[in-house]
Amino acid sequence: MKKIIIISLLTILFVFPQQAFSQKGIEISGYTGWMLGGKVNLYNGSLKVDDGQNWGITISYPVATGMKAELMYNRLVSDLIVREYGNEPYVETSVATQYFHIGAVKELMYDGVVRPFGTGSLGTTIFSDRNGYYSDKWRFSIGLGGGLKIFPTERIGFRLQARMLVPLYFNGIWIGTGGGGATASSTIVQGDFTGGLILAF
């Protein structure tokens, strides 16, 4: 599964015509904000990826009037919190959550100073234990969001965005509760609220 995802993403990157990156309308945006880590319920408690500051980058280019294709990378580093019924919560480990997505951005007003937009994407999410106790967990994921682009000048703008991110089939995550192990088999819902700088070419 991991190899299929990597090959698919690399194919997408190299299949797009190179001339697309030489046309007007390319946007590169770096952003940061606050990400909601999400929660999974267990038979004897819950497991939560702690909220925290995230950061990322997007690269988008026009494919039609008011429509852009987009590549996105997003990263959050936070604690994995385990809660058992009747016991105090404790930190299981530190987790890096990374998203690698390709998607589309639809601008509702594509030639004004303020440009509302909606976005959808799909790709892979990697959960990595930063302490080295567990192997990486790869999951297929989707994203939906919306926000505003503000361009006070032609080449420099700002991007404000709210987004929902959903890794699918979220099972087999690291859980080593006090009396033994358990397996979480559920979908976790994450999300973020971000702002960033846009460079337009």
C-alpha cells in the first residue's frame, strides 16, 4: 500500500505538462496555524492526537478559469494522549502527523482583491512516532476546506483557510494501555485554521 501511494503521487507530479509551470497564475503559499489533532474512542477509554501548531506549503497552478490544481504538504507534531476509564490520562508518545495531498481549488471570484475559494484534496497521511517505539502508520486521506485569498498587490497575497482532514481506516494505531494493548478501528477527524503568505507568478 505504501509503495502504491508513493508511486501514484510521483506519477501525478511528473505527468503534468512542464509548460504548466511556466504560465501565469502559479501560486506558492507557506502557512501556519492551529490544528485539531482528533480523537478515537476505545473500548476502555479514548486516544487523542493533541492539538497544536501546524505548518505547511501549497503549490497551485491554473487548469481552467477560476480553477487551480494544487499540491499540499502539512505537518503537525504533538503528543498522543491515552485516557482510560477510571485512570488519569497519560502521554503515550510524540507523533508527527504529515499530509501529502493533491487537490483542486475553486475560486468563486478569481480576479478581485478578495477571492473566496473552496478546496478538496486527497492523498496520504503518515503518523510517525518520534520516539521510535512504533513503526509509521500510512493512511489514505481526504480534505475539504474553504477560505479567502486577499491580494493587495498583484504578486503578493494572503491566504486564510479553515479545513477538515480525514484519514480513513484509522486502525492499528499505537495503544499500550496499563493492563495491555488495544486496537483502535475508526476514522479520526482532524482540522486546521491557518493563515499564510502567497507569492504569485
